[in-house]
Amino acid sequence: MKVVVANAEVQDMVVVMKEGATQAQVDAVVAQLHEMGFDVHRAAGANRTVIGAVGAGHGDPALIGVRDGVHEVLRISEPYKLASRSFQRENTVITIGDVRIGGDEVVVMAGPCSAESPEQVEATAVAVKRAGAKVFRGGAFKPRSSPYSFQGLGETGLRMLSEAADRHDLKLITEVMEIAQIPVVEQFAHILQVGARNMQNYSLLRELGRVRTPVLLKRGMSATIEEWLMSAEYILSGGNMNVMLCERGIRTFESYTRNTLDISAIPVVQQLSHLPVISDPSHGTGRRDKVAAMARASVAAGADGLLVEVHCDPDHAVSDGAQSLFPKQFEQLMGELRIIAPAIGRSICVEPVARRGWGR
Ligand code: PEP
Ligand code: MN
């Protein structure tokens, strides 16, 4: 028996409608693409409607190209489709209340590696808020290399993090490790973090495609940029378009640092994809004394945000203390970033909160 496999790489396409195309014309194109067997996704263009046709469809793109209201039909040659710049030229901006990730402002997410106690969470939240962070980070479900290490406080930790974030008007990002945790983590967090070890947990990614809470997808420690974007595609193809990517260092032959932060991945991904790119200099280096330099370099390279570990007492942290900044170091870093960001046309928490008299 001869098995014919459709070549999705050739078939997938982006249909760019003319400026001023009518809704009826757009609907007719969508209907024909559905008839051809494609999954159809619409992208938010500034002036025109852009339609992505992906999946197992067949048909002659020329049939679409001659329809009324169609400007052009482009083939998408990259294996990732919805994540690609061909599908959406404009940057994705993820809006969470008054926080916009992927816009002009560099958004800083900071906090401890893990929630340990109400006091530790509160003291760290106060410190990061005062220095200008917009999002509070902290783990409650922890992916640890050793089963004997601290595994996180679970739901109790989530509550601590969420209450502290609310008290200080911070959004919350925390990790979700498995499908069963999604409902409870979604209840408390504004952003769901997928850890490096889970970047290729495809069933988790598929399930995150079904929710609408923004997802921060960390790069796997030995993942290529293409594999990373394919993982993002799993979430996007489920319908959740609120995905940001996080470079957190990859494994190389170098052992001086915990990982090698691939700063070049920032401009590379920004060229290939419209998704916001966040840099994590904490896991990227594993050393507190190298975090600020890599954070500054990340912002200079164009990162849309940073994920930084800060602890009120890093010497006694239960996880990742060696790479966690003291509050004073974080405050100094934020001051430096406020000089670097405008040099490349970005802003960063324009006015230091401390100067507005927040509990100094
Ligand atoms: C973390 O952010 O604390 C974490 C465990 O990160 P990663 O998945 O990058 O190791
Ligand atoms: Mn950590």
C-alpha cells in the first residue's frame, strides 16, 4: 500500500488581506481555507487582517490568491508557523492589567527562587517592588535535580506569593510543572512559567494551549532555538497566543558558570518570531556576582523583560541562594538598567518607586 503523506511545510500559508478588505471577504477566505482542511488563525495586523492556514490542509494557494480582498498569499517555510514573523509582522504585546510585555517598556520580574515562609516572601516582595519590579516571581512547585532537595510548598506557597503580590500591586509569575497543577496555579498566578526541564513536555504544552493565561516558556537547557519555537507552537496552536519566551542559559562545555546565557538568542528569536523575549541571568549564570552584568547585557541586546532571582536573605535561601541578589544589589541593578534602556529606545519603570516615597 502506498502511503501519501501531505507535505505540511509546502502547504502552510499566510493570507494577507488588502487594507480595507470587508468582513465578508475575510469570512469567505476563512471558509474556503476550512473547506481545504486547514486550521485557521487570525493575527492582529495594524491595518490589515492576516490569516494563517496551518495543519493538514491541501489545495492550490492560487485559488485563495485570486479571491476578492486578498493582497497576497505567502508560504511559511519555517517549521513553526504561528510563532513566526511571517505569520505576524508586529510584535506580540501581552497585556496583564497595566503591565505590557513586548511593548516599549522592559518589564522586570523578580523574587525568590522558592516561596519559603510568609516573612521571606513578604520581605522580598517589598524589596523588589521598591526597586521597580512589575512582576513578582517565586516557585511553589519546584523542579529539583534531586528528589531529596526542597520540592516547594505547593498550594500553601502559592497563597503566600499571591497575597504578597496583591499587597504590593505586583503581578505574579510561578511555575506549573504538570497538567494537574494548571487549575490551581491559574487561580493564583498571572503568568504560568514552564521550566527548562519541561520545555518538551508536549502534553503539558498542549494543555497550556487551552488556557488563556499568559505562559512564559523557558528554553530547555540543551534545546536549539528552533526546538524552542516549536514548543511555543504547541501552545499557540491550541489557541493561547499569550506566549513569551525565556532564555535561561544552555549547557555548554564551560563549567565556570552554571549555564551559558545565550544572549545572541535574544536578537535571533526577535527576528524569527513576534513573541516577547525575556532573559533570566540568574539561572543563566548561577552566580550572584555575574547576574548584574548579564542583566545589563540582556537589556542592551533588546530583551523585552528580565526574570531575576532576589532574596531577602540569600545566604539562607532553601534554593538557588548563590545566584540570588541581595535587595541592595537588585536596587542598584535597576538604577543601571534605567540608564541602559533609554539608550536603545526602551523605558523601564520610568520613575523609581523608592523616589515616590514607598516605605523607605
Ligand atoms: C526557576 O525559575 O526557579 C527554575 C527552576 O528555572 P529553570 O526551569 O530555568 O531551571
Ligand atoms: Mn531558581
